[in-house]
Amino acid sequence: MCGFCAVFAGLPHWTDAASDAAQGVELDDRERRLARRHRVSLINVVVAHFGCTVEDWGGGEYIVRSQRGRSELVASLPQVWQVVENIAGRPVDPLLPGLLDALTAPPDA
């Protein structure tokens, strides 16, 4: 099912499906929230390079914020990247040399 259809069907995007596809096991609510929290923390490491932050909103959507105060509510992870690109005014490319350097630098550098 495409992401657009899932919005109307009320189903979560596959990135938020709350299961371990390799094991075929559904996560309970606590594990799902912890996994989502971890996912948001990883996302923030990347989007910080583009001047943005991401927050979980109610366990079902994300808030993308810019350093200048702009914010947008989005329903799924692919939309997070689209909004970050719009705010940054450039593509969010995971292979950007500056981004790779920032991600591999020691925390106190």
C-alpha cells in the first residue's frame, strides 16, 4: 500500500509499523514508543546538519522545526525528509561529505 493510501486507511507507515519484520514479532506499546524515541534521536543527529530538529508528537506524527522557528507537523518518516529539504533549501543527501564528517566526528570535536 502506498503512503498516501495509508493516510486514508489510518494505517501506520511501514517505518512505524511497530514490528520486527525479521522476527515477525509485534512490539508492545512500550517497546514501540522506545523504538520510535530511538528513531527520533537518530534522525536528529542527521537533521541537525541541516538546521532542523524533529520531535515525536503523540506517538503518531512528527514535528519538524527549523532554527528560525518554522515548524511543520508530518505523518511519516518520508515526509520528515521532504520538510527538512524544504526548510534547508537543498537536498538531504546522506552521502554529503560535510554530513559524513559530522556523523563520524568524535562527540567532543
